[in-house]
Amino acid sequence: MSLRRKRSALYARIPGGADGRRMLWIALINKMGTGLWMGAAALYFTLVAGLSVAEVGVLLGVSGAVGIAGAPLAGHLADRFPVTRILIGAQLQQAAALLALLTTDDFALLLLYSAVNSLADRGANVLTKLYAARIAGPDRTRYQAVQRTVSNAGWAVGGLAGACALAIGTTHAYQALLLGNVVSFLAAAALTLRCAEPPSPSRVVSGSMTAGPVAATAPRPASNPWRDRSFLLFTVTEAALFLDDAVLQVGIPLWIVHATDAPHGLAPLLMVLNCVLVVCCQVPLSRFGSTPERARALLVPLAACFVVGCAALTASAFGGTGLAVAALTVAAVALTFAEILHAIASWELSIALAPGDAQGAYLGVHGLSSSAQRSGGPLLVTAVIAAGPLAWPVLGAGVIVTVAAQSRLVRKRLNRQRAEASRAPADHVVGVRPAGYDTGS
């Protein structure tokens, strides 16, 4: 097979057409830049800007808390304006905020610029997810899996390049990493400018009038996620299921150092293993979450993987170096598969449970779950580490309870949506808005 035919065959397997492929390039460039900077950020603030360790902690914590507002704000705007234009604005905001870091070593200004960057970062994540849902249509789960694979590859490449620069250790090396991230956002914005705007269900619903009896009624108001108790509860359970991220990135490295006989160099190797598994397995496993019902079924193996990971972390503290390395490897693999399965289920369910007339607003609220985990997850994980080895099974039990609650909630909501869909023709004739989204389960 010729190179052109191979490329055509590969393109045919990627949903979303040319714009979908272009958005994958954007994800790759974006994450390469982020990988360059994230590993050096804390060191830059300490060694170049001259902040104390306590000041760096406050800066990262406060800016992360401010960023929580970015997800619902971006989702709200995306239901009213073209998502590509808002995404470009977020990318340019990130570039400007990061570039401003080079202009000062004043703590207050560094905090301000970091918060502005964090706000745009969380908003851009929601906008990218929303664009993928609209451009890929029914193939959104597979597209999201491809996009996540590409993003992890970008993280790995950027991280390795950043590690090489950090080996130099000069002020100019740190500044170069920061500038590399700025350039990545500018390049991403230029590519996003070439992406077509996908159809928006919310603007179609709110801006069109149909013929017949319903034409005599005013356009119905958009659904409000803040009044939708069942979706808010779903978002709360999601925050708990995102804990695999904190365990992998914060918990395992600290556990290796403070509770096991494993060599400290194992920590970065397990992070590489995590990236490799995501790149290799995310797309193949995405077919198991192609519908809401199948996505809900993934919650059981997700919980099982998390529990196995927690049990392995406990075992790693009760033995020599060999047992610790083996148990920690099992933990990393199990938690990585929990991460992969949750990414698939969370993506499909967050779209399926959101009404079309306020899809952006609902995804924005759902984005609070990962933002909240980023702020609270490390605190919870460090508390578990301080409590000792037997605290890991307790965390695993908490995830089992959360999965059971989410599964029941999703089942009831999907049943209600099916019932409303069967009543939809009669409702549209008399111009009545289907009930259910603004009520509890």
C-alpha cells in the first residue's frame, strides 16, 4: 500500500473530517508546550523569580482555585457565541498571561498572571471537549479517545524536551521553556482560526421558530445546570472518580519516597508507563463506551481497577525492594486503566446527560469536577499517606460507594430521558417543554 493510501486510510478512521484532524494537531502542539512548562513551573518561580517555597505553594493553590471558574464560564459563553472564537480567545489569553510572567518577579503580579492563565486553561479544556462532541457527532467517544491519546503523546514529548532543558539549569533555559509554551498557544490559536464552526444545538433551539402550533409560542428557555439536581450530583461523584489523577501524579511518588523501599527513580518510570498505556489502550478501549448504557457499564471495572491499585499500594509498604517495585508497578497499571475507563465513561455520560439546548453550560459545570479534584485531590491523597498503608483500602471502598451511587443516578436519569423522548411529539404539538432536567432524580 502506498504512503498516500495509508494516510487516507488513517484519516478515514478519525471522526470529524478535516477539522477533526486539525483539532488533533492543535491538541498535540498544545500539550507539547504544556509538557515543556509544567515540569519547570515550580522551579522557575523558585530559582528565577526568587519566590520562597511557601509563596510558590500559595501561588499554585490560589491560581488553581481561580481556574475552577473557567469551566462553567466557558461553557456558558459557548452556548451563546461560536465555540472556535471563544477557544481562540482562551488560547491567546494563556499566551499573554505566560508571557507576562517574564516581565516581573513581584509575587502579587505573578499570582495575578498565573490566575489569569489558570482561568483560561480550565475554560479551554471544556471548549475543546465541546468542539469534539459537536464535530464528531455519534463517533464522539472514539474521537475523544484519539484526542486523549494524542494529548498524552504531546505531554510525553514536551516533558522529555523539558527535562533536557532542565539539565542545563540556567535562567535562560527556564525562560526558553516558558517561551516554548507561549509559542505553542500562538500556533494552536492560528490553527483553530482555520477550523469551521460546528453546529450548535443551543443556538438552533433558541434561535429558530418552527411552523405549526408551536410557532405561536416563544422559544423555550434553556435548561439550567445549576437547578438540575441530578446533574449536580453526577458532577459531585465525578470529582471523586477523578482521584486516580491525584494518586498517580502525587500519591505514588510521595508513597515511594516515604513508605517503601523502592528506589526513588521508579517514580518517573511509572509516569512514563502511565503515558505509554494511555497511548496504546485509550482508543481500542473506547469502543466499550460508545453508548450511554455501555459507558455506565464501565463503572464496575473502573472501581475494580481502583481497588486493585489501592491494595497494591498497601502491599508495597510491607516488604523489601523487590516486592515494593512489583506492587507499585501493579498499582500504576491498575490505576492507569481506572483512568482510561473513567475518561471513556465520563466523556460519554457528560454529553449524554446534558440537554442539547444548554450543552455548553452543562459541560462547563461538569468541568468543575476535574477542577475540584485538582485542588482537593492532593490534600486527600497526602492525608491518606499520612494515615498509613491501611488507609488505601479505605479510599478504595469510598470509590466503590461513589461508583454505586453514580451508576444508580445515571440509570434513573437515562430512563427518564427515554420516557421524555417518547412523549416529545405530543409535547411539541402543544408547545410544552419536556420536564425533568430541572428536577431531582
